[in-house]
Amino acid sequence: MTCRTCRGPTPVGLARCYQCDLARRQAGALLADAVAPIGYAVRGGPLAGDLWRYKADHAGAAESAARLRGMLAGYLRDHGQSLWTAAGMASAPGVAAVVPSGRGRPGGHPLTGLVRSCVDVPLVGLSLAPAGVAHRRGVDPGWLRVDGVVAGAMAAGAGAGADAVVAGADVLVVDDTWVSGGSAQSAAVALKLAGARRVAIIVIGRHVNPGDPRSAGLVAELRQPGGGTPARQAR
């Protein structure tokens, strides 16, 4: 069984995992309208390695980033329209955003460059509010604030305030890794509080811990030839 929201392991008989059920109780309609993990990032596996390596100053970072960029571009090409429909969007979103690091890392997040290379829409900034605030468990409406347009080939309104850019817009949120989903869903909440109409989340890797007994069934399936992917299991 996999969670209806994040495609993570879920106890038999339950539609959602504990974390996604908690998020629904915390934020309800302010959550993303659709969530799409591209792949399973099993701890110790190749995707988990790429997700760690691409944002570290180590050999192979560029190669890892290129593989992740290919995954994101391929998903948008092959499954984007299905995701927009699931989120209740009439067409592709007109604004994008990247979930910032919860650690408040200095400099730009490397995921921003990946997203900019795959989507040609204005990119709005999300920042910790107030700077350096701790992210409490689950969905935290006060953890992020929406800034103005920061990048994008079509960002004719660059420098405009968040309200002018996000209000009434359909927004794509991209995160690299989903563990509990609190960060990505907090971004969706911040965007909806800023006026976004619909929000769809794409996450490159849905974290799976093979040492967790709750993940045993999913890990066994992934180890089979042609094992399942979140895209195949999407509802």
C-alpha cells in the first residue's frame, strides 16, 4: 500500500501515511492540490546518492545534477499535463517556486538552476520567515514567506511584489527530496496564503528508508524487475 498523497509506504487499510494525514488536519485546503514524486530515493541507492551529491562540493556533482535535470525535464514532458489536470489547472502553471533549504544554506539553492533549465515561467522566491526560524513538525504556515519574481525567461515583471505575481496564479512547486513532506507542503500553504489559485508539487525523490519495517513491502517491490515508480502508482 502506498500513500494517496506522497506514494510513500502506508499501513494496510489507510489511504494516507501518518505525515500526510497530519498535514491534512493541520492545513486542509491550503495544501497542494496534487503531489507527484518522480522516483523513489531509497537510502543508499543511486537516486539518493545523486540527491546528496548534486548540492555538495564533491566530484560527480555536475553529473548528478545532469541526471536530476533529465528526470525533471522528462517528467514534465511525459506527465506534466496529467499533473496539471489532477491539480485542477486548465493548463500548465504560469509561475514556479523552489522549496528552500530548511538549514538556510548560504547562496542560491542548486535546485533553482535545475528548475530554471526546465520551465520557462517566472520563478518566485521563497525564504525563511523570519530568517533562520526553526521549522516545526508537519506543515508550518509561518515558516516561509513568498518574495517577488527572482528569475525566469518570461519574468517581464521581475522585481514585482509577491501579491502581484502569485495572486490568482497556478503555481508549480519543486522540491528535491520528500521525507515527511512538511517543507514542500509549507511552501504550498505560503503560496496559497499569498493568493495562488492552485498549487502542484513535483518532488524528484520520495525518500524511502529500507531499514524501516513499514517500508519492507515497498522496498521489496522496488527490487523486483520493473519495480513500481510513483508515476505508475499515481491515482
